[in-house]
Amino acid sequence: MANFQNALSDKNLDAAIITNPVNILYLTGFQGVSPTEREAILIVRKSAPAVLITAKLYQAEAQKLKSKDLDIKITAERPEVEKAIKSALSKSKRIGFEQENLTFSEFKKFQKLLKRKLTPVKDLVENLRIIKNDNEAAYIKKAQLLTQTVFDEILKTIKAGQTESQIKDTLEKIAKTKSREPLAFDPIVASGPNSALPHYRTGNRKIKTGDALLFDFGLKYKNYCADFSRTVFVGKAQDEQKNIYTLVAIAQKEAIKKIKANVRAKDVYLEAFNLFKTNNLSENFIHSLGHGIGLEVHEKPSLYKTSKDILVPGMVFSVEPGLYMPWGGVRIEDLATIQNGQGNVIGSTAKFIEII
């Protein structure tokens, strides 16, 4: 909380209204609310304890978080919520709000309630979340290792003739044996031409001998996400498939070698992009090289050609080059950090070519 209060001072703000449930979780540890409902509001003040305002439904969990730095206000009706907000901000003149989260109607209600100008701020909490502390990094590592274990087990169950959905169902069942938490996102199981669609929604296509079979999924551990992609081939692989896979694997390795403390994120992206360009395949690389990960699957930094981010120790991010052809796609994704100034992969890297 102290780091966020310092961020308020840097923005010349007396207080901020935090409405994003993930940011509330990050700042307080409170996670009981639905991400689609406005069931909690956090008021952070520069020189007073923060105030978490939530409903009676969550009072047992919320009261456990009470401390000298965090006050808890339990409310039953909307007028009580408004009263608590007004009271918490009674001495604050310059008040910020999360411009990427608050709706326009909510903004107008807050402004009418507080009778003060509200200042939009962007990424005030998200910029703190970029750097993971030791515990956060350990949780992400645990989630990634569990994810890799699930992948190893799912491969043992696959046979030609199964549908993508059947494989996904088995994957989800195995995942439940490894973690009590929900998966980090809806898993992708894509076969044949479907594997050329990076954000494909798993369907009922039956896998065939010679198919590329792409997996993209992640488990959670203590609310922190994993993100992992592998491409295997069913029964056999054609020479072109092997060549594309090999090129993607080399691109990932070269990009990871490029990762160093204080290197530009876009330079890591260009390491993979330029390799593909040399092989006349840059047009088949249609997404960024990677993204940060933490409480959400997509966080800062961004590893893309337009990124202004600088990679520093404490960041955890994906490295996921991919090439997409008419017959299907190949994507290999691992998570990386910076240790001793160099890029370091979490868990084990992909095998050269895997045929199941």
C-alpha cells in the first residue's frame, strides 16, 4: 500500500478510487467479489489508512484484512455505500479514478456525490504490478510447473480420432487434480488448420494423423497465472512442418538469449521477427512475442515492435513466437524472468519436435 501512496504523491493526488477487482486484490488481498459486479470499492488516501467498502455478503473475508493500513466498511444498502465513500474522501481535494475501469455513468455519480473534480489516471496500480516480489514470482513458477505437468499427462491420453473438445475436457479434469483454483483462461486445443488461428475457440474437429496439435493453457496458484503453449504432431510430421517448428524453436531460443537487464522489450521481439524475415516468413508471425503475466494473463510489459517497455529484474513475461500456415500453426510459449542479468526460462523448454 505504501508504494501506491507514493504513486499518488507523484501524481499530485490526495486519494484515489480503485474499482478494478484485480487491483483491489493486489493492494489488499481481498478477492471475494465477482469481477463483473461492483461489489467492492477501495479508497486509498495519501496520508491515512485505505478504506475497503464492501457488502455484508463478504464481511467475514473482509474483516480478516483489517489492519492499521486498511479500514473496513461493511454496507447493506446503496445509500450506505455512498455515505462511506463520501466520508472516506471528506478531507481529500484532488481525487483520482481508474479511467480504464470506471464507467461514464459511475463517474458522473461519483462527481455528483463528492462535488469535486475527479482526475482520470491510467495504469497507476498496473505499473506497480509489473515488478513481482519473491512471493509473486514463486506463485507464478508453481503455476507454470503445474501446467507443464498437466501437459505431460494429457499427451499420454491422445489418439487420432478424438475431438478437440474431448481432449480439452480431459485436460481440464487433469488440471483439477493439480490445482483447486480455476484455470487462468479458457484452454485452447487446436488441430490441423485450426492451429493457425491464435485465439481459436476449441471445437469438435477430429484430430487426424499428420495434424499439428496446438495447446495453449495455464493453471493458477494463489491467484497467480501461468501461460504455456506447445505444438505437437499426430502420428507423423511432414518436412515443411518440421522446418517451421524448428524455426520457431530457434526464434524462441535466440529471443531468450537477447533478454538482459535494461534491454528494450521491442529489441527482443525484433530478434525473433528478423529471423523470420530472413526466411521470408515475417508475414506469418502475426502477434507480439510476449506479454507480462501475474494476477492476470495479460499484463505489462509488452514484447512488441511498438513497445516502449524496458525489461528489468522482477518482471515475468511470456516468450511465444509463432508461425501460421495454411495447414496449421506452430507456437511455443514459455515464461521468462531476468536472473543475474540474463533471461531465464521458468520450467523446462520444449522438446525439439514431439510426435505423438
